[in-house]
Amino acid sequence: MKIFFISILILCNTVAFAQTKKFRWGTELCLFESAYDTKKYTEAQLKDTVKLFHLDFFPNTINAAPFKYADIEKLNVATLDKEYEARVKALKRLNIVKAKYWEMLQRKQLKELEQVYQLSRATILGYANPGRLRDITFAAACVQKYVNPLINGGDDLLAVWREVNEKIREGHSIPEHVKKEFEEELNSPEKFQYAQVEVMGFGWWNCANALIDREDKSDENQKEFKKLFKKTRTVECDEP
């Protein structure tokens, strides 16, 4: 009888062990090792859920607001459209943990991705036709401030360029250098090209980009993710 009970105990321990597996995952600074119940989640689900809250899994490779006028002609809407479609498919295909929190996060990521795409597309088209910037419906204040000067050109464009450049100086470590460069560009034959690049990038883009519906909840995401495990230990962390 004693042998029988020992056998049962061993069997129970073996089954319990079989239901628990270890999973390694990381953040920007730390690497963790967690134990999870294989009856609740699969390793594939955990991996895809980590990808969901690591935004760099979906990098944006197209800079719609280049720093040089010559780079504007390299922008390609068809390439942007193709990249957006691929990124949406990748995000939707993630086999995430089936829970309200993660499903909601996936929807928010899709919305953010769509707004970034809309802004990028309108901006690329806006170099040749500034009126296309009005396609952006979530940044009315930015449209009001920058679209008409970009359409009108001339003194209107130069005036808003000066405002944008003065704002750049406020946050720059060497404001006098920025001012000197601005004055040189203002007196050059290509002044309207310089004005368009800086107003589109540091004025329009920064203004509209700041209004994209983003929720940076990295700490909350990590806390929710840890709740999926029986226990978690920190393997190592880099200095912040």
C-alpha cells in the first residue's frame, strides 16, 4: 500500500511538472524567466503577446518628413501603402493570449498604426499638394496653422518658417548655431525649399504626430503580462 501511495505521488508530481514550462522574455532593460501553465497558454501565444507590446516589432521604415529637400523625391506612396498593408497583416495575425486586456491592446495598436500611416501618406502627398494635409482629421489645429502658409508660399511660408525655427532654438543646446544657419538659408536662392522642409518636418509633422492616439503603458503591459505566470524571476538587467 505504501508503494502504491508513493507511486501516485510521483505520478502527480510528474503531471504537475508537465503542465508547467519556463518562458524567457525581455524588456528594453531586463531579461526574465517565468513559469506558466501549459493548459492555459502556449509558448507561441506568449511570444506573440510579447511582440504585441514591443512596438519596435513593427518598425516604420519610411520617414515622411526628410531633413533634405533632395530626399523628398525619393518618397514613394506605393511603397508606403505596401508596407502598411504588410504591417497590419502581421499585427492581426499575432496569436495573442485570449484576454480582454491584450485584445484591447491589439485594437489600439491597429488604430495607432492606421493614424501613423494616414499622416505619412498625407505628408508625402503634401509636398507637391499641401492641400492633401487636410486629409488628416485628428489634427485640426495643425491643419489650421500650417496648411495655408504651405499653399500660399511666399512671405506667408517664410513667416511660419521663422516661428518654427525659433521654437527649434528654444530646445536646442546651441541656439545661436541654429539661428545662424537659419539666416544663411533665409538669404539663399533656395530659401523656399529650406522653408518647406523645416515647416513640414518640425512644424506640421511634429504637431500632427503628437496628436496620434498613443498610449505608452509599457509598465502596465509588463505588469499585466507577469500576471499570466505562476512566478517570474529576473535573470539580468542593464543599467538604465
